[in-house]
Amino acid sequence: MSLETLQITFKEDKEMGTDNIQKKRMTGSEAVMQSLIHEGVKMIFGYPGGAIMPIYDALYDYHSQLHHILTRHEQGALHAAQGYARATGDVGVCFVTSGPGATNAITGIADAQIDSTPLVVISGQVASPLLGTDAFQETDVVGISQPITKWNYQVKNVEEIPEAIARAFYIARSGRPGPVLIDITKDAQFAELDFEYKKVEKIRSYIPVTKTDEEKVAEAAQLINLAKKPLVLVGQGVILAEAEKDLMSLLEKTGMPAAWTLLGMSAMPTDHPLNVGMLGMHGNYGPNIKTNDADLIIALGMRFDDRVTGNVQKYATNAKVIHFEIDPAEINKIIYADVPVLGDIKESLPMLVEKVAANKHEAWVEEFRACDRIEDEKIIKNELYPTKEGLTMGEVVRRVTEQFNDEAILVTDVGQHQMMASRYFKFKHSRSVVTSGGLGTMGFGLPAALGAQLGQPDRAVCVFVGDGGFQMTIQELGTIWQTKAPVKIILLNNNFLGMVRQWQEMFFDKRYASTELINPDFQMITRGYGIACEKVEKREDLDGAIKRMAETDGPFLLEVVVEKEGNVLPMVPAGAAVNEIRLE
Amino acid sequence: MKQEFTLSIYSENHVGLLNQVTTVFTRRHINIESLNTSESAIKGIHKYTVVVFATREQVDKLALQIEKKVDVIKVFVFTADEIIHQEIALYKVPTEALLNGNEIERLVRKHGARILEVTTKYTVIEKTGHQYETQELFEKLDHYGVSQFVRSGRVAVTKLDQELLNEHIKKLEDQKTLLD
């Protein structure tokens, strides 16, 4: 330090008085690192470029505290951060550069927004004098991302960096979680400030959680006590609130059956006697058909997505609806709630458990089991124990989950394999699923699995991908190889965009427009990335290969050639009522 | 049934907030009939007054989606009978028309308008009122050739005795102390 700067520091310290002696002079880029450390960040997923280089330069000095994962594409960074966030419950953090870096992040941001995943994305931006001039790699990322972020903000003044980041983390993780984008101009990254960090705990215009109205809970309890055929719908809200135990207490006290949405998967153990299966388009027969027999629906942290409700005019026609929800905009959005209970389900569920009477609904639960036997006979038996030669997706999923003792984290891409994995993978522990629900993003699986594995290094992570989606982010094999993350990749290859082909078969007279794929040699590609792999084409080779995959220490790709034209059933066709579910 | 609603949207005064608010309308295909923004009675809080034609259900859902924006403080939805509202209109007519008889001056007086500026070439007339009133004057003045006509967005205040925004902010503060 030169004499001149020493003198300046001394003078500033004196001027600021003893209270502010903690303030440290540093660049905006270093302030980003310090802010992230204050928020407890340990891992960042990203990709450098011109407008974010000062931040990466600062990161160079912080590599022991902030572990950076260099993905092969910004979309991969976003999905990996989503996988990390969903598997750990922490905020996922990304760095991307301006222009194409920022626009490549958009799909992941949109996915995180619709699936309520907490992310903080920091994008570099061109220097502030260049804003609005169509400068090299300039895009209006704040404008572009505005409708798909929970909040976003552009920092042009270096002094704003700590507060912007503090707000970002507070907003991302509080209330209904979601993605936040902070765009920082390059000159703000270079400029200096006196750094001081204060966590944000309040924003005047923002109410993350409404206080639960105890009277509403009492009304809910009363309806539950009177109901003859109540059905609980479990959404991701239960997992996000960490209210799984409270859910169990509710079910076990009241004897009510519970079904789950795609994102509510793993909130309760698969084999629990009151777990009656998956809701929705490719969900189980019982919970779909019985939705219209139920006299009471108790929705917990779910949002009545159209894939769950089918035709809303014909949904839950005999039932009153209780809706426990954190987001006021979800109440009455799709389905009218007779009793809305706003607030944090972690607070409201224990109140409900206390107020409901102990009960049993054995005959009602048995109605679901009767449906299970029909589904078993018509569909599940053929999927899990096929008599035909071709391998089915369902049998592969079931062998894999069994190999991992039903304790693995399931990650999926999007399509037929996603539905098959959701139907046939089994769970003992909550927070064991990472899948793209609302947005249905093909290419999500591989990078999300990487993030989930890095967030949960002690758990096995199995990702199911189809041959279509796999090729959308196949380059992330490079990141998996570089990080040595021991992800188990199960590629279900049918040489088709299977879900679209299924719809073409069922609704478009088998006109297979642009859905057949001529694929590369996935084994050769995987070996090229240095990752161990095997290909299975015959049933007798399946178990051995799965066992070898499980026993491999590092990453592994198991390619299974499955039946070309298998269909996911049952199915509630788009626009049909839930009780018009088709078994064939 | 679709009807006219006036939304009073209160927010922090940040860059880009108008865009945040209007995208919620765009996404739901609800056309903004009229829009005005200004600072409210409370320093630092901005007020947007938006007029839409929609069903009650649409507009209630719209309001919740707008409130979901982190920087939006509160949205109130009113029907026409719940508010006192006005719009301002300006009309530019050739001064020559004024000089040929006193019909324009008679219209100005009858409609409670006023003349803002007169030059040798043109005269600017101002009228405040409801949309049908400013429209009526336009149609009458147009016989003399209106070269420019502009009408502002609606501004509105409630007819209520209590002040909804103040009460909401007080409620927010009470709620926060409860949570603390």
C-alpha cells in the first residue's frame, strides 16, 4: 500500500468514526464475493465472458470459499443451480455474462419461476455509459427476464451491490421461493466502495407470508371432521416448507388418503398405507377417478395445474375444497376454494392437526386400493413384468430404484421417461426428486442431476433421460467428467421423441411428423468424455448392468434400448375430466 | 359480464415498474383503456390509475397477480360509482374559426372549458371532465376543424371516508410486528 493510500484510509477511518471501522474498501466485484459469503453461498454455477470478467477475476482469490462449477453452456449452469437448490433447500447461485450469456440463462430462470425454485442469477452487463447503445453483447436482460423472475434489478452504482444482493437472497428464499436476477454493469464491478453487509429481513412492499387465520383452520378442521370421502392433495409446498412430518401427523390422525402432484413427489414414502399415488395426466387411476367421488379436497401447497385438473368444469364435482397456500394469487385462480387458508403450511398444518378429530376412512381408502388392482391388471403388470420381448421403461425404472434401496435422488428430463420414472421410482425420504414440472424443459435432466449430486454428495443421484432431451444438453457430460460427480445416467433410448410420438399416435392418426431420431453412437460419445458406460438391449443383461452402474465410484451412463413405441398409461387426455382417465 | 373497472395501483417508485405492471395485463389479454401515473399523497409511493373493461373475476385475479410483484404495495379495484374521476382534454383549433362569429366561445362556456392560449394561427382549449363530456366537446368543436385533440388518462380518488392505502400500510406494520 502506498503512503498516499494509507493516508487516505486513515483519514476515512477518522471521519467515519468507530462505528464504521468495519467498513472495508474494495471493488464491486470483491463486494459480490463478500456478499455471497455472508449469505452462506458455497457453490456457484456459471460461465465467464467479457462483461462479467471482473467478477471472475475476484472469484480467483476466493476459490477456497466459493466453489465455482464451469458448465458447458449457461442453460446448464441454470439447471445445475436448480438441481442444487431443489436437492439441498438452499439458494442456487449462477454467474453469466451479458448478451448471449444472459439470454441462454432465460430458460432456466423461467423453469425456476414456474417451479418455485430459489435462485440468484448474477449477470454481467456492459459498462453503464454503453447501456442502450446496442453495444457488443448488450441485451436488456432486466426487461427480458422481468415476467419470469420473482424480482430483478440492474446495478449501475457500485454502492448498491451489497444491498441488491441482500435483497436478492431475501426475496429468492422467502415466501414462495423463486429466481432473482441481478444485472451488474462492468464499470460497477470495477469501481470501489466501502463494503458493509446488512442482511435484508423486511421490504415494505412485500409480504412473503401472511399470518395464518386460525378461524380458517378451524373451518377446515370442521369440514375434515364431517367429510366421508376426503382426499388430500400434496404439492411441493409441503417440501419447501419442510412440513413432511406435519403431513404425516395429519394423515395418521385422520386416516385420510393422500395423493401427490409431480412436484409433491417424495413428500411421503411411496409405501405408506395412506399414499394413494400420483395425480394428473399420467398419474394413477385411483386418485384421478376418485377426485370426482371425493366430498372434500384438501389441497396442501399445490396450484391446480391443468395437468392435474384436466377439465376444470368437471373437476372435483362433488367436493368442497380447502386450499392451504402461501401465495394469495393462487387462491381461486383455477379452482374455487370454499375454505382458503393462507400462510406458511409449517405453521398452519400443526394447527390443523391439533383441531381435527381422530378418524379412520378404511372403506374409502379401500376404494383406492380397488382402483389400484384394476390399474395393476391393465397397466402396471405389463409395464413392470412384460411378457413381450422389448424392454419397457417402467421395468428399467423399477430395477434401478430397487438397486439403490429406494433411497436415491431421482432426477428426470422431460417426456415419457419422466412420467415412467415418476410412476415407478420409489421413495423413503423427502426432497428426493428434481424434475421440470411447470415448464417441461427438455434438456433439464443432465445438468440438474449434476447440481443435485454436488449439493448432496453423500446420496446416490439417478437421472433418467430420453434420447431427445439428452441431446439438448449433452455437452454437460463434460462438466460431469470435470467435476467427477458420480451421477448415474440412465438413457432410455427409443429413437423417438416418445411423448410427442405417443400424442401423434393417439390424437393425430399416427402421423409421426418429425419425431423419429437417427441417433449417434451414445456409447462412443460418452467414452469420449471419459465416462464409464454400458448399453443394454436384452432383458437378461439389465440387472447385471444396473448393479455394475451402482458399484461404479464415478459417473456412469447406462443406455437401455427400450421398446420403440411404448406408451405411458393411464392417461387423462388434454381437456378431458379426471374421471375420464383412459387405461388403454 | 364485462364492465368498466378502475384500478388504483400503489408501488415503490423504481425504474421499470410500469413495465412490470403492464406485462401482467398483456399476458392476460386485458386491454388498458386508460393509464395515468403520478406520485401519491405519501412521499415515495407512486400511484397508477388504470381503466379496464373486464369481468369481476378477471379483474380480481389481475389485481392479485399485480400485487405479487415485489415492489407493488397494494392494488385496489373500484367500479365507477365508488370513485370520483376526471380526465383532461386539449383541443387545438384555428384562431380564424374563432374570429368568424362567437359559436366557439359559446361552446367553451357551455361546456365549462377554458381557453389556454391564443395565437394568430391557433387557439388551445382545455376541458376537464368524464370521457363522454370531453368527447362531446370534441365532436362539436370538430365542425370548426380541430387540428389536434388529446385526452389524458383517468385520475380518480375514492368516495370513502377512510383512506385505504394508509390503513393498508398500517396493517403491514402491525403484521410485521406480529411476525417479529
